[in-house]
Amino acid sequence: MDKNTLLQVWPIPAFDDNYIWCIHDGRSALVVDPGDATPVLTYLNDQKLTLTGILITHHHADHTGGVLNLLQNLGTHIPVYGPAGDNIPGRTIVAKQDDKIEIATPRVSLVVYEVPGHTLSHIAYFANMQANVVEPMLFCGDTLFASGCGRLFEGTPTQMTESLAKFASLPKNTLVYCTHEYTLSNIRFALAVEPNNLNLLSWAEKAQALRALNLPTLPTTIGQELQVNPFMRCDQAEVIAMAKEVSGQLNLPTPAHVLAVIRAWKDRF
Ligand code: ZN
Ligand code: FE
């Protein structure tokens, strides 16, 4: 098969609601955040794909739990990319902000973004348009979800705000491959924040239809999230007003203050 065959990205469902994304050219494959090896091994076998690399976004077990098993089954020569500063099982290559990862098979060039918030050393992988990539792609782990964002287990609201701002600066047509199917519950919360957001209301209908057919609501896009995701809209009047009402605070001077309020609200929603 031609080296420049268009890349395909497929979700491998794992656990209750995780997606392990598989990037492949019909022959060679990368997987992102394999929390469980079994569904990955089955998928690779069914599709006759050779695993050539593993990309890890953060240290949580539902994203890393399958790495050692994959290496045991498929070969310890397979490179494992992951963030510094945390124990990532099997990691062979530390990936830092602005690192360029050039993978030969499948042919793809990725740029690393450091996006602290959900965890402190969380990273994301971005592939801009290239020979075999028609639309930019972002693998964002548990930082950004469709209509939501990750819980702040380790980082601060300011860090999460800055991390989401990095994503907001990416091309609007960037396909966003989030690692959990949390969309419907995120939409319920987003509608509480912005009950009058028409884009959100129509997205809610579309997402419900997809889930009724048991189809993924992902990938989303950066452009879509800027329209419907309250955590990426903390500079919008309606979101600020709702955050003030919910918190009883009269002054929320920055988007990070607004994000702190709505993130805490979501945690108990
Ligand atoms: Zn996580
Ligand atoms: Fe997770």
C-alpha cells in the first residue's frame, strides 16, 4: 500500500465509555491511550494492522493500563510516547511542548502541546494538514471533551483556561478526538449554563440521535466547541452572567474565574 494513503482514525471502545483512537494507513497503526490491551489486540488482528507506536496523553490508568500488555504481545521495540513527570508504564520517549514527532509508518507528523489542568503533565498531540491528512487532527486525552472539559484533578482553573486557549487557537476544522463518550451528560450541563444557545440546542438533538444508534458523537471540531462548549466560552456574556448568578459573586474578572465557577458547578451537577 502507498505510503501516502490517507490516514484513517477509528475508535476502539474500551471499558464503559473510553475510546482508544487508532490512526492507521491500512497497514501500520498507532494507538492513543490504550487503557486496555484486549480490544486493541482484537482490532489490530481483525484489521490486519501492525502496531508501530503508542501515544499517551496522561498517566491515568484508563489511558495507560494496556501499554505493557501490548508491548509483551507485539514487541518491546514499539515506541511509547508520553509526558515527562509522571510514571507512564513502558514510556520510551518523553514528549514536551512543541516537540515534533515524525512517524514513518503510518506516515504522520505530530506536534506536542502541554495542556495542564486535568493532570499537571497532560499533553496533546496535533497533526496539521499534510500529504495524507486532509483535516487537522487533535488527540486531546481528558483535557477537552465534546461540550465539556476534564475534571481538575491536579491543575488549576487558570491552567485549564490556558490549555483550552491553546486548542482554541488551532484551525476551526481541526477534528478533536476526545477519549471519553461523555457528550450527552456534558450537553445537559452546558444547557444549564447556556439555555438559549441555539447551536447547543441543535447539537443536543444531533448527539441524542447518534447515541440512540449507539454511534460515537466524536470526533468534534474546534469550531463546534467554540460555539457549544461552556468551558471554551468563559469570555461570553451569557456564560459570565450564569457563573455570577450561580456563585453569587458580583465580579468574575477573568475567564479563569468563570471557568473555576462552572467547573465546580459541573462537579456537583
Ligand atoms: Zn484522565
Ligand atoms: Fe480518562
